[in-house]
Amino acid sequence: MAAPEIEPDAPSDPATTAKKLSGWVGARGKPVEEIPKIANVPLPEAKTKVTRRIKLKTVSDVKAEMARVYRAAVKGEIAPEAATKLTYILQTHAKLIEVSDIEKRVAELEEAEGK
């Protein structure tokens, strides 16, 4: 399957561009199936099984889970690469919690000010 042709300077709305590029990854239009060949790295199969449900409603919850991930990586229970990915996800989740809390507080202040 050949990559779709998109002229670099052609005006196009985002929806049209997305339709032209659907099923393709990257600026060079390499098909998804070719990515492992390009990177020369086999894609790992997901082997992680969720054994417990963790509560991540507050930044403190996320902090505690990051500590668990760190300890598991230090003990060799999980690969450093997996620990890096998990901590990145947890860090992003913590930022979302913070922003959500700030958004809620601003809305409350604006409502109180308006009354």
C-alpha cells in the first residue's frame, strides 16, 4: 500500500489531512506494519496482568503508586523500561488531577464572586 500523497504547501483543513493520513504514522507516511522494521526493534506483546485495582483520586495516591513502581524496579520485579513508562503515565495523571482541582477552585471563586 503506497503512502497518500500530500503536497507540503497545499492548503488543507485538519479533517481532510486526517482522512488522507488515516492508517499512517509519521511525517514520512510509513505504514504501521513497517515501524518495527524501520526501528529494527521487535514489538513486545503485552504480558502485564492487572492483579489489583489502585485508587488514583489524589496526587498523594499517585505519589504512593510511583513509590511502589520505584521499589518494584529497584527489586527487579519490573523492567526499568516498564517503570519509566508507568511513572510517566502516573506523572501525567497527577498533573491532570492538579489542573482539575485548580479548574474546580476557579469555578467556585467565580461563582462566589458573581453572587
